[in-house]
Amino acid sequence: MCRPRILAISALALLLFSCAAALSQSLIPDPTAGAPVGSAPTGGWRQMDAKGNPVRPQWTVAQAADGSLCVLSRTRLEGDSYLFHTFEVSGPFEVRFELLTGPSTSQRGLGFGLARGNPGLMGNKSLYMAVLGNGFIGQNDGTYWRPLAPYNPNTWYQIRLLVDPGIGGAWFHLDGHLVFETPLALSTSVYEENAVHEKNLTEASHSRSSRQISFVLYFNNGGGTGEAVTVRNVYVNHAGVPSAPKNVTAEILDGRVRISWLPAPSESTAAFRVYKAGRVVAQVPASTSQWEDRDVQPGHAYAYMVRAVDIAGRESISSWPAAVVVPVKPSSLPAWAASGGAFDLVVYGGTPGGVAAAVAAARRGSRVALVSPTKRVSGMMGGGLGITDIRYRRSASGIFKEMMSRMLAMYREAYGADSRQVRDCSDGFWFEPRMADALLENMLAETPGIAVYRNCLLQDVETVPLWRFAGASRRVTAITARRPDGTTVRFAAGVFVDATYEGDLAAAAGAPYRVGRESRSEFGEEYAGVVYWDWNTMELLPSSTGEGDRRIQAYNYRFTLTNRPGNRVPIPKPPSYERYLPIYRNIARDVREGKISRISQVIYFGPLPNDKYDINNMGRYWPSTDHIEENYDYPEAPPERRAQIAQDHKEYILGLMYYLQNDPELPEDFRKDALQWGLPKDEYTESGHFPEQLYVREARRIEGRYIFREQDARRTEKTPRAPVHFDSIAVADYPLDSHATRKREPEHPEALEGFFYQPRITVPSQVPMRILVPKDLDGVLVCCAVSATHVGYGTLRLEPVYMAMGEACGAIADLARRRWIPTSRMPALPVQVDLTNKGALLTYFHDLEATLPAFAAFQLLGTKGFFEDYTARPADPADKATALEWLVKLFPQAADWKERQSGTASAEGPLTHGELRTWLHSIKETALRSVSAGSWIPSSAKPDEALVSRADLCSVLWRMIP
């Protein structure tokens, strides 16, 4: 068997074994007790269907192959059947049983868990697990099935659940190994929890008793196609340990971290132990509910857990962890920079793309000002977008890739390499918003040469005319920003980067821009203009006219939800709730008609570490979180109107959540399912636990030297690759898409106008430098609102691409400073060399590692059209025919020389190093006499008879690029 990885919680396995030995009396009888083989279990065990109705017994006592007694059923005999038993506890308890997997890992087997009431209703389930048909034992918290541990067919497994109702957590063990911890939240209302929490805060010093809680242990035979499900040796026991502390928080103070907690009501608690990185760092008396850690370092991440210790020395299970990232203290601004001043580069926009531009330029030696119109600089990454929009992780590069690597390192440092948090962060690509915010802040603070100005809203842009200057008629020289107190600050620089999602700086400077959708006829784009798209066929419906307009794809907030008890804040009822009720009531109608049955069919849950979810629009359903049609005037609106639009979006979304949890038109089970979710207490602590950044998917698109369009992200007619761009500075790979531009229309009940998502036609593309350079302007670059059509922008409008384009802007700005070259005249080659030397991608390959010595060569030659598909095959021998083609692509003057070589015996088969040297000398003498000699032909230490690999050939040609 492939064992699951063990979670690092010290001494927990020993604790379980000692408890089992000490407490042998089960709170419920084994289902085989007192019942003959072939009969239904007795002793309080009952059977019912998913609706709570009695059923003909499907669970019977049987004899296993080894002679032991067990309980047997088969999946889907006559619909779902639950075998269950009720028990009461007042503190931590343990559930143990054994299950036998079926003959195949491709068939669904036993379901099991804990409930509060009828276990057939999803809203009553506290814990829902099953032997899945994908080879894993998994868990479902109401959103999706999460695979936990692989299993083998026809194998007995020992299941152990350690449950602490006080903190609302369950710890799942398989064959003695701790696999997973999960909230017990499905049966717990966030509103009830909040009321209990407030009561505990006021009465903790007066009451030390614990109330009895009723649970249901259940087994389920749903799913599958008749496979046997078998259970034996079922026990439920008190765990014999104190309840863990609740509501543990970690707060960053000056040079220290304060950990606070709420003790569970108990007269036996003698002390509390604080754990950090899996080891005890403090023990404090039971009368204490906080402790300060002074052993912390800037830039590091720390996670803390607290355990109660009773008078007998027994430890509780761990509390839920609380984590912090200690900020790096930024260098103080020099006196001259306190009120603006002159810089090499000014970046306007508090976004990850802006951070990448600032960091890239400062690391190269430029003096940079990052000016943010808000307090935050993390944009959507710190605003809830924790599920990174990236199709192929090989497309991650440069500063964005560095950020993902550092994110993974932070989770490892805080929680441990084998922790669930590390697994859930998916190599750093799935992260909590506060972690992204902290990391981006630290990247700025630790980079010398960056001055950050917050809450500075653009007021004016200064330009000067350019005479007889090809490519631009005006140059941006300075900007003025307004602070909240009404004072202004002026920034002058040689280069400016517009890093706003809206293109505010470039537009204010006079750059032309586009808003809305091009017509299909303008650029020949299949998905341009008015479109109705079929989810099932992924094709356009006949009513798609392709007419252009100024409609904008919908915005929303990528807010965060959690079902972890102790970290949930109730959803407030917004002031405008009644205004949106007519929209929300479509949901109740769809529930009645059987179209949907749970909250996860209304909103999309993207799983993040620590039981948080990135909430997004459900593309196939409306109403969801997209506030369609309510953003049309946002791109060109003044700040006051934008703030009003953002507030409307916030209230619409909060109202939607409040409706899902409270409206009596919805079934009770639906509402219970929704009521497990709350806003996270430890996120967005300065804005009511709701993000400040509206998800502006698209606003202005600044017109540049090239307009990126749909065809640039689709295969060419001749090759599987997207079109080649000689000036590529990044890659994009996300599917071309657009969110809806109109609400549901009666004549189109199954398609929202404007919505499409096209992974089948989209391929990784090259991002040309020309889309960063506004038409007719010098001294300003754009990294977010770049030059593209509405359809083409779909593959560019993602944070990884924004950061890659921002990094390119930073490199261009620094080269402009060092070489005295205007940004509008900057050649692509030096920018490309600079970027690839630092690990950035220009060309995507499925099989190329960034650590390969020839990495930069493959990247740059990809901009010359050397590769017809997405495979580099660096270790493969280079054949002569390919070498001839590549030489002519690099040196068109050698076309006649190639014709003389083609068709000869010497032009067939693999190429040797001796032959390559001979060819290069021949080209030099016959076709390239005007090229100076010297080191034109790269030297090689490899013998003449050695075969040339594709990596060798690329390395040679890369060094020969004119």
C-alpha cells in the first residue's frame, strides 16, 4: 500500500493508543452485538433513506472471510441507505472502526461520518467521508470531494477519528497515521457559533462546565453499482483529554508576536502549552490566555498552536493554528524623497504587476517610486484571488515564479514540510490573501532603491511635445498625486509605468484606448462582439452576431469564505438587500425546479490553505457573484463613481450570501449547508473581513504599437504553435475567455451573452513588447491595461502575465536609463537578453527546464520562429536538415549556401560538431563576408565526431545572433 504522508503533530499517536487502552467501554454497541448472522443490526442501530424515511434493511450482520463478524451492505441496492446510531458527548471523543475496500479502486465504496440529526441531509452532516471510485479515501465539506489517502482493493483498513467538538475539528487517521484534519462545520451555523462565542467571552470566568452534544455516527451505501461495503469493530469512546483552546490568534507587535486564546470551559485545566513549528516554546498557567514570542525575525513566517494540559498532565489535541508573516522594515525615505521628487522610474498602481516592475528596475540599479492610489500594493492577489490563474505551471517565470517559490517556502517554514497547509498551497500557487499581501510587501521592503507612496491618487500628468521624433509626439515627464488630506505630491522620472488595472496614467497622458468589444469584422476574430456560447459543445450559438459594442465583462469580488469554527464572521445583511431580492429569488425557483440543490452550485469554491476558499462566479449559473451590467461606466468613471460601483458590487455579493443562508423560500437543508460559511476573521482585518479590491477584469485597453488579438493565442494554419513575435517579452497560456456582459435574457435561458471559455482552441502564446508601449507616447509603459482586443485580452488579464509584463517594463525602464534610449525606441533584443538572463520566459515549451544551460538560447531562438511545436527536445541529436533550416532563419543571406548543401549526402542524418564547425566557416566565407571575424564562430571543446544535440546547436546559434 502507498502510505499517506504523516502530519507532524507531536505525540498524537501515542495519545490515541493510551486513550484506547484506558477506555474500553464504547458509548454505542458494535452493530454486530446481539444480532445473528443475516439479520439487521440491533442495539439502537437504525436504517433509513436519505430523506429520513425507514427502509427495508439493507445492512445485515455477516461473517468475514477470516471468521470475524461484520456488517455488510451493497451500494445502490434500492437507493441510499444509512446505518446510524446516536450518542452524546461533552468533550473530545474517538471513533474507531475497520472497513473493507471493494474489489476495484474504480468503484465507489463505503460512505461514513458524523452528523447532527438526519445524516441523509447534507446540511446535517458534520463530517462526510467515503471510499471513492478514484482510488482514494476522500472527504466532502459541501464543496467537492477532496482525495486524502490512496487505498488498495480488498484490504481492511483501521479508521480512527479524533474529534473535539469544542473547537469544531476532526482528525482522521488511517492505519495509525494521521492523514488529515478538518472542521466540523456542516452542522454548525456561523450565526450560532458567533452567539456562543460572545457568550463565552462574557461568561468564561463564571462557568466551567461543558454541555452535552448529540452526534450521529453513520455508514452509507450510496454511490457505486452494487459493490459490497463491509464494516466491523465499531467503537465510540471519550478521548480522556481536555478540550483544546478556541479562537487562537497571532498578532504582530513591534518586534514580537502576541498569541491569544479562549480557554475551553473546564475545571481540570492546569496549564497551556504554546507550540511553534511543532515544538513547545512556552507553558503558562491556566489563568493565562496569551503569550508573547520575542524570538521572531523579519521576513519569516510562524504558525502557533496551543494545547490545554489537565491536572494529570494529559494534553488536549492542538488548537487550530494561527500564523503570521513578520514584516521586513523598509528603508526610511531620504529627506529629498519624502515629498516626491525625481526618480529613474515611477510606477503608478498598487498591483502585483506594479510590484514586479518596481522590483525588477530597482534590482538593476534604478531609483524607483511605487505610487499606489490605495493603502495596498497587492491588488487582486491580496484581494482574494488565491487560486492562481495559470494553465501550465511551466509558464511561470521570473519574479512571479520567485514569488510562488517563496510562498511555498513560507508555508513550509510556518507549518512544516509535511503539513496539510503545504499540500493545500499546491507548490505555492494557491495561497491565502494575507500571505500574498505580506509577501509582496516584504519583496518591496527588502529591495533597496524603492520608495513606496500610499493613498496617492493620480491628479495630473505632465507631458512635453517631441519634434521630429519618430514614433511619439509627446513624452511624459511628471505626475502629481493627491493625498487623502488634500495635499499633493509631484513625481518626476525618465520612465513611468502604468500598473493600474484601469490604464489611468496612460489615458491621462493622452494615450488612445479601447473600451468594450470589437466587432468580428474588425480583426476577423471568431469570438468578437456579441456572442452566445454553449457550455456543452463549447461552440457559438447561431444568435451570435459578432457586433461590436461598449459593453464590459462583469466584475465581482474574489472574497474569501471559511467553515473553520472560531475563524468565522457572520455575513452581514447589506443596506441594499431588498433592492436585489428579485434577482436572488431566481435561486429559490431553480431549487424548486430541481436545477440546483446546494450552495456550491451557485458560487465557485476554490480551496486555499487553512480551510479557506477563494469564492468566484459560477460560470454556468446565474445569479452568482458576477454583478452583470452594473460596471459599464466604470472604466472612464471618476474616483467617486468608481467607489459607488465598487460598493454596489460588495452589497450585491453580501446580499447574495445572506439570501442563501437565511431566505425562508429556500429549503432548510440548503440554508444549513450555506450557514456553515462565514467571512474569515484573520483576513481583510481593516475592511470588515471583505476585500477592498474590486475584481476589474477589464477596463480600458491602451492602444500600443501592436494590438494583441484572438489569433495570437491560437494555432497558426501551418504549425501547432501560436504566431511568433520577434519582440516577445513574456508568455501567456490561460484560455481565451470572457465573463458575461448581459444578465439572463428570456430568449436565451441557457446562455449568458458575452460569456465564453475556450481551453480547446487556446495555446501558449508569446507576448510582444509592442503591446506595452502606448501609441504616440514616449516615457510611459503599460503592464496591465495593455494593447489588445477584448478577446485577445482574455489570455493576458491574469496576475502571472501582469507580473511578467511588469517585470519586462522594469527591465525596459532600467535599460532606457543606462543606455539613454527612449522607451518608444527601445529595441527588443537587449530587453530579451536581460530578461532571459534572469530566468524569464519568452517562448513556452512543455519540456524545457529553466536550469538548462541552453535555456536562454531556446527562449530567444523561439522568437525567431525556430520551433514548430511546443517541444524543445534539448537532449535529442540535431539533424542536419533542421540545422540548415535554423541557420537560414538566423542568416537569410545564407539561403544560396543552404541550397548548395541540400540534397547532398552531407546534408542528411545527425550533425557532428566537426561538421557544424565546417558549415559555420563555409557560411562565413561564402555568404557573410561582410561580418567581422574574431569570435564569430563559437569554440567548442567537444571532439569532431561527437553528435550535436539540439541544446548544443541552440547554444551556438544563440551566441551568433546578429
